[in-house]
Amino acid sequence: MNTNKPEPLFAEPIRKRCPICGERTYSAVGIHPQCAVRQADAPRERLLAAAKKRARETAARLAGA
């Protein structure tokens, strides 16, 4: 019994690569929806992290005073 798989008749269509993660994407835009959300949220996350850091530093100054 032959267990080898037959060769495909047609070549696999070339898909676009997501510019964020590098994986193949099936989206018409060429970027995964979750990657687009992550990219859009990046500036907001940086602002939140900076605000949190400032709050920690202020709390530390007030506790030390």
C-alpha cells in the first residue's frame, strides 16, 4: 500500500503577508484584524504607560516627603 500523498494539481495561490506579524493573511487589506488593532493601540498604550510611571514617581515622592 502506498502511503505517499499525491502531488497537488494546482500551485497554492500566493497570499499577502501581514506587515506586522509576517504570517500569511486572507484579509483584503493585507493585514490581520488583530494586528491592525494592536498597531492602532500602540500609541495609546505608550501614553498610558507614561502616565502610570509618572503616577508611581509622584506617589514615591509624596511617600518619601
